[in-house]
Amino acid sequence: MKTVQISLESIDKVNEFVRIITPFPYDFDMRSGRYTVDAKSNLGIFSLDLSRPVSLDIYGEGSLDEVMNAIGPFLAE
């Protein structure tokens, strides 16, 4: 498992993020405070507080370089 911080400050960013990660065969969870949702679910993501970065847990085996490159524009600074 790998955890990163991502920032999704607009509806368009959320939709683009979900479109990018959906083809990957891994499970993705987003956490904000005590809430955890499926990161491949637009509705779930919109239930989180997106005014600040959220944690993204990626459950994958081996190298996650392809995933990390794909989500690079969403990584929080």
C-alpha cells in the first residue's frame, strides 16, 4: 500500500481524477478526517471535505510508477 496527499479543488478535477484511476486494477481509497470512501466513486469523493488535501491509499503490489505518473498533476505540494 502507498499513501499520498492529493488536491481536488474543482468538480472537473474530481471527474478527471476518477476517469484516470478507474482503468487501473488496484483498489483506491480516499480519506478525509474519519471518513473513507472508494476513490473510483465520484459521489463518494464529493462527500469529503475537498477544501484541503486528502489522503489517497493505493492498494497495489509491486511498482506503482504508472499510477504515480498518471496522478502526478493531482499530488498536493
